[in-house]
Amino acid sequence: MDDTLFTRAKDVELREIVGEHFLIVLHAGESKMFSLNDMGLWFWQQLERPVSKTELLGAMLEEYEVDDATASAEIDRFLAHLVERDLVSKI
């Protein structure tokens, strides 16, 4: 597993609206909003500080009943999704 660190984009805020969680992009000229399911919210909370895939894997294995391969694939998929949308960056 790679030790690259991932961190939240500075212009993205988590908001709860009517019991649902959304990531809101706050920079000028943009009006993007992304809804989060429970797993997406868990990931966002883990990214409160810069974190590596290795750290995410350990946290996921501790929190959920899932095997290493499934957890690793889910982490890769979700991080790629966040990076592609500029919600998270590599440092």
C-alpha cells in the first residue's frame, strides 16, 4: 500500500441538510454539491487530517467487518472519486 497522504480541499465544507450530508464546493463561480452516504461520511471524517491509504485501511478494518482486499479496493475507488472531483488532494 502507498504512503501518499490525502487531505481535504480547503474550499469544500461538509453540511447536514434535513438529515443528509453534503459536500459543498465554496469557491467563487462554482456551485457544486455532492451527497454522501454513510460510508462517504466515514471517509470524509477520516480525512479530517492528512491520511494515507495504509491508515485508512487500518481504520476501516477496525471499524467494519470487511476483508483486506475489499477494503483496499473500496479505499482506492473512493479516493480516486474524490481526487477526480477536486474534493481531496494528494500531498
